[in-house]
Amino acid sequence: MERGESVRTYELALTPGSRQVRLDGKAVRPASRYFGGFQVVLFAPEDLTVARGAPADRRAFLDRAVFQRAPEYLGEAQDYDKVLRSRNAVLRAAQGRGGGGAGSARDSAGLLAVYDQRLAELGARRIRRRASLVAELTPRLRAAFGAISGGDLVADASYAPAWLDGADDLGDESELAARLARALAAARAVDLARAVTTVGPHRDDLALTLDGRSAASFASQGQLRALILAWKISELELLSETHGEAPVLLLDDVSSELDPQRNEYLFDFLSSKRTQVFVTTTHPSHVLATSDRMDFEVRSGTVTRQNAG
């Protein structure tokens, strides 16, 4: 990768049962150090089902976009998950002790109070990162979806923690942390009964709508695919504006899942951007790029150069 006068070499070796990554010829540990060096947007077939998938799928979909926008978010999310696992372990232990006596209950309450405060601080930061990304992306999403679909419907995305009961104003980070701490305390009896933390960004959802109605419930399959395509285009544009250079785009056999009109729009859009694109497909005719193109065939693990076009 070249950036100005700096040249970095990224390598990935895949073998049965293992994966090795190297940066400038050296192993990278932890692998999170790869994040932030350069931006990559991945558009894969499974993304096209995210609107109707589980909330966990949408959280992961949103988090991948946040990682690209703010690389430090990866470490913050890992810290949150570590504290969450510890809190859940305390809840399970407390449930396992059952009637362990007043002393045991006090010990659990003291530990939970400590974890609640730390989880609230990390959770508030995570919520803020997600909400900021959605706020930045949404105007671009509306414009991209309008261009793809002909402007007959208005696409929208929103992120609001369920435990805030739909409140629009999240407040600043410290205020949000205080509200989350209170919500964790209020949910403690339920958490102890279920032995799991029921409040926090690990339970939140990304809402995708068309004309104010849930896309998952009311959109056609074609509209859902246009919506996710618009999200990826918006992500590409946002990262280009933020970092001053276009990210690398990876298209993993997506064209075979798009109808011809939307596939044509995708490649028309890409032709107008100075973006390097890697496309995998079983049908080369789906790749509508005609210039600055190199074709390779992978057969039985062997890669060979093909004629362009």
C-alpha cells in the first residue's frame, strides 16, 4: 500500500485450518494493529440479508462501519465485552449460590456495583460512536437510495438504545454513562434472575426504514438489497471524505445477488470514483467494468491471469 511517500506491505496467508497476517514482513500481534492503517469496505452477500436478520447481525454490521470510521473503537468494544463477560460471570455465580446468605448477597452486590460503573462508562462511549456514525451516514444513505430506486421512497437509519425508551437526545458522554448506570441498577433483579446483563449496547439495534416503516417488515427483497447497497456506497463516500482518500472496496460475489438495474448502478457509481475494487464472482459477465481492469481465475487453488474485459 502506498500513501504519500510511505509504502507498507500487508500480507495474508491462508492454509487449511490457519490464517497468518504480516505487516512489512513481520507477524502482527495483536491483529487489531491492522485496523486504521488503511480503510477497506467489504460488501458481501450476507450483508444483503442483514435488514431481516437478527439484531446481533445488525450490530455487527454497524460496528464494522464504526471500526473504519474510528479505528480506536475496536479496542473500546473489546474492553466493553471483557467487562460484560466479567459482570455476567458474577451474575451466574450469584444465581448458582442461590440462598447463600446475606454475606454472599452483599459480595455480589458490591462486585456488580463496580462492574456497573465501568460498563456504563465504556457502554456510553460505544453508544456515542455508533450514534455518531449513523448520524453522519444517514444523509448520504437517503441520497444514494434515492438515486438507486428512482426517489420513490425515503430510506432512513436510526440508532437509539432500547433502554432509553426512544429518547432522541442521548446527552453528552458523562450524562449518558450516568443514565446507563441507573438503568443497569434498575435491571439488576432481572439480571440476577436470568444470569445475564439485559441492558446496554450489546442489546441495542440498528433501525432501517423506508418511508418511516420497518424495512424488514414492509420492504420487498429488491428494496432491501437497494437499501444495503446504498449503505455501502454511503460508507465508501464517508470514509473518502473523512480520510482524504478512497478506501479499497471488496465485492464478494454481490453482483449475482443484485438485479441488472442495481448492478449497473453500482458499476456506474464505481466508475465515477477513484477507488480500487476487488471483485470475486463465478460469472465474469456480472462485472461491468471495461477499463482499468485485470482478470484472474482461481481454479483448484491456482491463480492465473486472464485477458481483461
